[in-house]
Amino acid sequence: MEITNFKDMYLAELQELASVEAQLADALLRMAGAASNPALKRVLIHHRAETETQRDRLATILETHGASPTAHTDQAMQTLITEAKKMLTILTEDNLRDAGLIASAQKLEHYEIAAYGTAAALAGQLDLRDEQKMLHLSLEEEKRIDALLTQLAKREVNPEAVAA
């Protein structure tokens, strides 16, 4: 796809985000299955449901512009997910695996935070206020899950991994 104007750039960013969310939904399910800590498992499952809602928001925006939500595969997310899978294979002890899952999940979340921030800023430049609000909602959800993962790591998972 050739990008010839700012609006096309915005739509390409949204298509990348739609790919990110689709890939992440599958990865979060696998990660939750690998988690031994019940709180971590719940957080990952809850975030999967949020991810599906975020994917639906993106599809709605893209369809408004006549753009396909499946037109792009985000390679950066593919790589981050591959690294998360690798982490699961090398960390065989439950407490260490849970700490590794949080580290991997936060890398994924930080990528999403950057992508949503960019997309929301582009929507603002195009004066697409309703779309900007929807993107900001997803951005805030990503920030909340990142903070929740940090708290879980500090208070429970990492101390257990250190003690193991």
C-alpha cells in the first residue's frame, strides 16, 4: 500500500494496531494458560477480553473509512510474541515463568501504548475527535493493565521468584 497523504498514514497506523490486537488476543490466551499464579492468570484473561473490545473499536473506525482491519500484519508484534514464546521455553520453574510472563506482557503493552498514542495524535491532527476519544480509551486501558502488571510483579510474583 502506497501512502500518499496524512489520512492514509493514519489509516495504516490503525491497520497495524488492528493486527497488533488480533495477534495479542491469541498470545494472551497462551500466556494465561502458562501462568501458575492465579492473579496473573486472571489479569491476562481479563486483558484478553479488553483486547477483543479494542480490536472491535479499531474495526469500527477502519470500516467508517472504508479500510480493511485485516490488510496488514504487524511484524514488530510478531517478533515480540516470538520472544515471549521463547521465554516460556527457557523458564521451566513456575515462579520464574510467571516473572518472565509479566516481563513479556509488559513489552507487549509498551508497544501498544506507543502505537495507541501515535494513532490518537494522528486522529487529533485530522480533527477526528470521536475517533481520538476511542483511541484514548484504549490507550488508558493499556496503561492500566501495565500498571496492574507492575503491581503484581512487585508485590507478589517477583518476590516469589527471588525466593525460589
